[in-house]
Amino acid sequence: QLQLVESGGGLVQAGDSLRLSCLASGRTLTTYSVGWFRQAPGQQRELVAGITSGGDTSYVDSVKGRFTISIDSAKNTMYLQMNGLTPEDTAVYYCAARMSFSLHYDYWGQGTQVTVSS
């Protein structure tokens, strides 16, 4: 079935940019609604960016204007472009997918650590 493998995390400095990638296999990613989640130490996991199978995007307020979610259908890969990173963006980031009719994200990447130093 659908499998997600993400990459691109690392240690960066405040103000830097980073692009996370999530390679999908087994199914065509564009038929799903997808999202990027993050979980910081001591914090709840939150959906930071999402894109529906119809192409509508949404972002949590804290990343609006800085983060961009996208899908490259040719590569069957989803991305999270993160600009203007701050230490508050430090978290484990997960890509996830759900069927368009589903209320839950049932497919998850393994997570990638993003650490932003000041």
C-alpha cells in the first residue's frame, strides 16, 4: 500500500531555509490529501500544512507566509519548503496522507528532525 519516506531534516541556523521531502510509493500521492505535521518537545503534534486532493492548501497561523506545501506529481513526492526558520520551528516533522474521504491521516512517514539554532 501507500508508503511514505521523508528526508531533508537537519540542523540549521535561525533565518535559514530547509526543504523537507516525502517520497511516496505504492500509490499515486495526488489521489490523497496530504499534510505535514510536527511535534516539538513537550508539545502536542500539530498539522502545520495540508493540501487536499483537489489542490487546496492550508497552514497553521504560525507558519503562514513562511512554509509552502506542494506535490510534484511526476516524482510522486510531497515537499515542505520552510523559510525564515526560527528556534520555535524545532520539532520532528512527519509527512502524512489520507484518502480524501477519510477524517484521519492513516499513512505516515518515519519523521525527520528539524533543529533550528539561534
